[in-house]
Amino acid sequence: MSVHKNQEKSMPCETQKEKEGVGKQLYKHLMSGINHMLPFVIGGGILMAIAFLLDDYSINPDNFGMNTPVAAFFKTIGSVAFDFMLPILAGYIAYSIADVPALAVGVVGGYIAKLGNSFTNITGENAVSGGFLAALLAGFAAGYLVLLIRKAASYLPESLDGIKPVLIYPLFGILAICLFIFAVNPAMAALNNGIIGFLNSMGGSSKVLLGCVVAAMMSIDMGGPCNKAAYVFATASIASGNYEVMAAVMLGGMIPPLAVALASTVFKRKFTDEERKSGIANYVMGLCFITEGVIPFAAADPLRVIPSCVAGSVVAGGLSMMFGCTLRAPHGGIFVFPVVGNVLGYLIALAAGSLVGMLLLGILKKDKTPC
């Protein structure tokens, strides 16, 4: 009788968990992809930064990072690691949703989202790349597609159970995710192109405002579509001989991890023990221009972390443009400071933005209390 009463008492709690389950499950799947992706981003980003440090810019400015054999070695390895970022993100989101059978489906979906135009001859038209956002959608779509396929396959004879994981799930799952990516890639590319067009229209009106906008975009989604659009715009500006945009963009990407790292050191009560340990790693990531290290902090407390980081990036990007700072390298963080124009102004902008972000985090975040 007492057992029955205890079960009845536990039912409202279980019902409440079920109601909260959708959001928490989506968050868990997303973080599975991000946590597995970060080592590729961090390792690849640092190796690419080392390549710029070891290279000689004067040999061939257009090939900076690959001019010397040693630099080319590090740049190649770093680029290979970076190339795995989107497939791993999508693959492990799918894996979190539908276990091992969804891993291959998600990886393929993320890879197609990354390549895009490589499928021109197959589709008969320009299959544009949807980039990060398409890979993110591919991961969730892959997981739930495999769940649907598994449900449909449950009606097949039991004698076929042995071939379902190795044949039915990957075959139909990969086919379905390819069709999905082909459908969403144009829309995702149109979104990125629209953002880039907007940035181009601002170029002649106000350099300082442009610096604030592109730096904020680097910080607002920390590796997402806004971040990627600003980065693409900056690299295109380098190709056209405008090196000021890249300077503001790199600062915008460096500020969030540095602001979080400083805040976790100065305002220790605002962070858990685990967050303070992760904060130390963000010193390195910030200095190496790896914004993605802030994603776990932003995901845990978006309403305080994101605005604080964006504000710091805005200050840094605006000051960079105001000081006329330039940057010819598309990656590298502190390792490419030797090729920064007006390095003193650049350091001032970096310090100011980091301090603004740190102070806002200290003001906005609540004290962490023991559970």
C-alpha cells in the first residue's frame, strides 16, 4: 500500500520531467555535437595559428600560411582538422538522438552541407552550400529520420533484424538526408548571402559602424551563420585589398573567450568549479581566435553571456576601425600580430573589448551557490 502511494506521489514529478523533456533533450543533442566538434576546432585552429607564426609573409602575401614547408605542414594539418568540424557536429547530434545507426547518416549530412557546390554535376544545377546552419539542421534531421526509419522497419520480418543496422538504416537514412540537404542548402546560402550583401552596403557609410557590426556578428552566435557570414565577408575584403574588416572580425572572435576567461578568474563566485577550469582554456582559445570555446557558457546562460560578449566585441571592432588597424591574415589570433597594421591600437582595442565583456559578465551573472 505504501509503495503504491509513493508511486502516486512520484507521478507529478515524472509528468513535469516529461513536459520539460523536449527542450532539455534538444539541448543535450546539440551539446553532444558541440562537445565532439570542439577538439577538431581547437586543435585545427591552433595548428593553423602556428603556421602563420612560422611563415614569411614577404615571400608571397597571397599564400600566407603556406609559403614555407614548415608552415605549409602545420597549415595543412590544421585545415584537415577544421574540415571535420561540420560532419562531426552533425554526426554526433544524430548519434545522440538515434544512437549508432544515425552516426553515419549525420556525418554524411554534415559533409554534404559543408561541400555544397561539389554536387553541381549530380544535381544538374548549382547546389550551394548552407554551411554551419545546414549542418546543424542535418544533424537533427538525420537523428529523427533514423528514428522514423527504425519505426517503419519494425514491421519487417524478424529474420531481417540482423541487416537493419548495417543496411536498411544507413541506406535509406543517407538517401533521405541527402535529399533534405539539397532542399535546405539554397535557403541557408541565401540567408548568408543576404547578410553579406547587407554588410557590403554599409562599407562606404561608416567604417566604425561596420567594424561594430561585423565584430558583433562574430560574437552573437559564436561559430553559427552570422559568425561565418562576417568571416566570409572579411576574407573577401582581404582579396579586394581591404584589410581593415579582417582586423575587426578577428577581434570580434577573440573577445568572447577572453572576456569569459577573465570573468571566471576575477569574478569566481559567478562561475562553478567546472566553468572556472574551462575558463582557463578560454585564455588560449581567445588568443588563438577560437570563439567556439564560449559555446558551453553561452548555452548555459545565454541571456547574460551573449549580450556581454557582443558588447565587448562591438567596442573592440569599433576601436579597431577608429584606429585604422589592418590585418592581412585570415586566421591566427596573436600569432599573426606581426602582420597587423597599427599593432598598438589593435592591442588597445583587444584589451578594451575584453574588459568591457568581463565587467558586464561580472555585473549580469548571478552568484553560483552550492546545490
